[in-house]
Amino acid sequence: MVEFEIDGQKVQAQEGWTVLETARKYGIHIPTLCYHEAVKPSGACRLCVVELREGDWSKVVISCMYPVAEGLKVFTDSERVKNVRRWILEMLLAECPASEEIRQLAAQYGVTSTRFAIHDPDQDCILCGLCVRVCAEVVGANAISTVGRGVHKQIGAPYLEPGSDCVACGSCVTVCPTGAMRRRLDAVRGKPKVELAR
């Protein structure tokens, strides 16, 4: 077992665990959007940041991918961490201003507006990729894809052509942190095929 501290509390973790997994085992809250136990972590949203300190040295890391190590001193709610989370939430408010979930989460950190440009006021998807990963890793259908780059990046069917790969299992809807996938499902699955009995 690996021993270290989270917010001054001594904790133990198995080798190979992440800081986030250990925090959850001990009931220590670290906010996440793109993390789900069913799939490999990707670190896309960066909201799960924590601060590591050693003497006068410190750094901010994403807890969903940072491996535990003996003697770590982790802080989940320091001023530095809260400041980084506020920046992230401000960016998310600009990227997906139509998401009620993001507005509520941002308000918990005192973020009610954004200084960043809003390109699409109707956007509610944070492009975390959870739907893509659960479709590939859990369902094995690969019916959802991240298409485009930069401000043109979006979630949809591969090549934005709805196909028959989607099995309409609803896994993508279940893991979506903002509910955006509910409104995009028809664009992914296309029309169901109906076979006539002979």
C-alpha cells in the first residue's frame, strides 16, 4: 500500500491508483465532468485539479490521471486550486453557455459570467469525449466520434454521417455530464432498419 496525505488526512492506496480514485475511496470530494469509472480517464475537462506541495515547491495536476506516490501531500481545495477551477469554469461557460449543469457548477465557485468569447450561445456540449469513450470501450460500437478541430470540433457520428453502428443502448446519454447527448442521439444513430418478416 502507498501512504500519503489528502488535505492533511493520512490515506492509503494501492499502487497504480490515481489521486482521484483514492480521494473517492475516502469520501473526499473532487469535482469532475469528464471522468467516469467505466472508462479510462482522459483529463479532458481539467476540473479535477489538485495541488501537490513539498516544502516551498507546489504544482497543480489533474487528479484523475496523477498516480499516487509515497509521501505526497495533496490539497483539493486550496486557493490555487479554486482559482484554476474558476478559470476552467469560466472557459466552460463560454464553450457551452446553454448548459444548465455548467452554470450551476460555475455558480458554486462564484463564477456567473465569462470574459471569453461565446461562439455558439446554444451549445451545451463540453466536448469531454465521455460518450465517445463509453461507446468504444464499453459498448464496442464506435458509433460516436469527435469530428473537426479547434472551434469546429464537435461530437457526432463518424464523418457526421449517421449510420447503423449505433445500437441505441443509451450508454452515451447515461454518462453525459451535461445532458447534451440526449439531444444529439438522433444525429448519431440514424434511422433504425426495419426488416420485414417473410
